[in-house]
Amino acid sequence: MMDALYSAASGMTAQQTSMDVVANNLANATTSGYKRDRLDLVDLAYQPFQLPGGGTGQVGLGAAPGRVNKEHEQGGLQNTGRDMDVAIQGEGFFQVTRPDGTLAYTRAGNLQVDANGRIGTPTGELLQPRIQVPAGAGDLTISPDGSVTATVAGKITTLGTIQTASFTNPSGLLAAGGNLFTASANSGAASLGAPGTAGRGPLTQGTLEASNVNVGTEMISLITTQRAFEASSKVVMASDEMMGMANGLRR
């Protein structure tokens, strides 16, 4: 009965973690460039026991959260008509420099020009390599290959080129919040290049990549998780009642 109590309690903890993952996915269902989290549960160790007939068996000791993986499937493209909005069609990440000087990567292409004319994200990260937009520039154009041009003093001028980063294992990237990822030993080092080359997707101006969260799928996961948590809690209560009955037999 103690094993049943422990297994059920571990199941409740695992399902609570699963609920946290589902809640985060639903909270980011409309976040540009967000990639869905998936929690993989694992079964815990098994304990051998003697069967009445003389054989042996194994009984499991519950479940535990294994790993939370990011699913990097392409999100839908939303047409915004805004010159500074750009989406990657296919593989790749925008490379940005954080305020502390470290590099990070994002799929959210809702770019902006800061007070110094530098292109970056709404939260202050700057596009890397840096691209400067002169004061008074107009008709900014971002080509599928990443080339950025604008009309400056009546002439079409090339301002720079947006490069995108690809990884051997994008699932190994670490989520850093703010729509950002950082490289890790599992993801491998970033490989920079022009969009549309070496497997990197081309850019589309005037669009944003939506979150790849499917609200319907998450609602099904929510209900399933809730039912599993409820069932585990009933096992805890039943095990507690049985232990109480067993202890009463000794009086």
C-alpha cells in the first residue's frame, strides 16, 4: 500500500507539471514565433516481488517528468502589411545581441528601429549583423534573400543584409524567455548565412509567423491531464483508507 501511495503521489506531481506545460502553451497561443512545449513523462524504477506461485514479478513506482521539448514546426504566416514585420518560411532563426552582449536567436520577426536607427526587437535586442537605418529613410524593403534597402535622399540604398542562423539540432536550443533561444551543446553552434541558402528558409516581408500552438489540441491535453490527476488523487485516498483499515486490525 505504501508503494501505491508513493506511485499515485508521483503521478499527481507529474500531471501537475504537465498541466503547467499546457497552461504555458495556451498562454502563448497568440505569441508571434512561439514554439509549443511538449512534456515527455517517464516511468520510475521497478521493484521486484515474489509471486505466490514461486515466480517473480515487478511493480512500478510511478511516473516523473522526463524532459520538456520544443516543437519547432512552422507556425502559420499572418499578413500584417507592416514593412518591419518579416517571417522566415522554413528553417532558420534571426540572430540578435542581448543587452549583456551575448547572442540569442528568435523566430519572432516583429522588428523595430530604435532611437539610434538600429534594427532590433521590441524588447531591445539588436539584429546581428547590425543594420542601421538613416534618419529620413523611407520605403524600406526586405528581400527574400535578406537584403535590406531603403530610399535615402531620393536614392535606393542598400542598408545591409539580414542573415539567419541554422542549427544541427534546433530542439536542443534553450528557451530564454522574450521569444529568445540560446545555443547549447545539444543544439550545436549556429551556422550563419543568407536566407534561402543551405536549407535556410527565405524571408517574407509584411508577415509574421504565428505561434504553432493548436488551441484545440491543448484543450484535449488539458482535459486528459486533469482526469489523470483526479484518478491519481483517488488512488492516494484509497491507499490511505486501506492503510487505516490495516492499522485498525492491530487494535
